[in-house]
Amino acid sequence: MSLITSKNNKVEKSYYRPSRLPQARNPTYQWIGRYGCRYCGDKTGRKKVFKTLWLLYRHFTQHHSNEPTYKELTMNLADLVIEGSIL
């Protein structure tokens, strides 16, 4: 069965799953919360805290791009936001 109905060409709610891919306009990544960087706490003594997942993802790509799991970490946090575990 298709995700798009033939009547009005809109996405059916029952089959729609929010995206977990990091994109600037993804509403999951614009969810306001407190997300800390797990790698920055060693240098300054306190962790950097970001308001949205998108800001955390951009911080990871600019400052910790050599860490192999930064994209997976942000996608796992996005899954928790989608499920409602993180409010």
C-alpha cells in the first residue's frame, strides 16, 4: 500500500514516520531541549549544552568530525525524541 492516498495526495497519518536524518528543516531536530556534548567536558570542566539537536549535530560536524559515532549518536537522540522519551 502506498503512503499517498489517491483522493487528496496527502500522506496518511497511520503510515507516516518522522525522519531521523539530520537536516536543518527536520522538525525532530528543531525540538527544543537541553542536549550536551559528551566529548567537550574533558577540556573545560563542564559540558557544552545546546538548545536543539540540529545545533548539537552542527557542533559535532565542526569540532568532532573525527569521532566515528557522532552521526549515529544524534540519530539515536532523534529516535528518542520521536518516541517521546525525551521531552
